[in-house]
Amino acid sequence: MQHAMESRPVIDMARGVLDGGFACRPQEAWEILVAVSQNANVKLRDVAKAITEATDGQPMPAELQEHLAAAVQTWRARHERGSSG
């Protein structure tokens, strides 16, 4: 429980970064984070930490960059299909 409480702020910050950077809703940012975590086989808090550290100029691992780009591309495709209907 303690570990979950410590992880929550960085996850929320990463959701905010995605929300601001890609103009997605908070739930969509959560889904992007989860997709990256699952596809990269990296814990969600570690994905969130990498995203928030990237805003401070620290490079994100290449593998996570690739999974993030793929997750955002998938989200955009779904978002565009939903908007055009």
C-alpha cells in the first residue's frame, strides 16, 4: 500500500504531461500509459517516471519512446475515427 501511495503522484504527473502534450482526456492518458507499460513489459510507475523525467530534459529510453509513439499513434487513430463518425 505504501509503495502504491508513493507511485501515485508520478503517475498523475505523467498523465498530466500526456494530457497537455497530446490534448487527450485524463482517461485516455491513463490508457496510453497502461499500453506503454504492457507492451514494453515495464512497470507503470517506471514508465511514468521516464515520461516525467523527459520533461526535465532527461532522455527517455529508446524502447519506451518507441512504445509511447505507438500507443499515441493508436490513440490518435481511434480518436480520429470517433470524431469523423
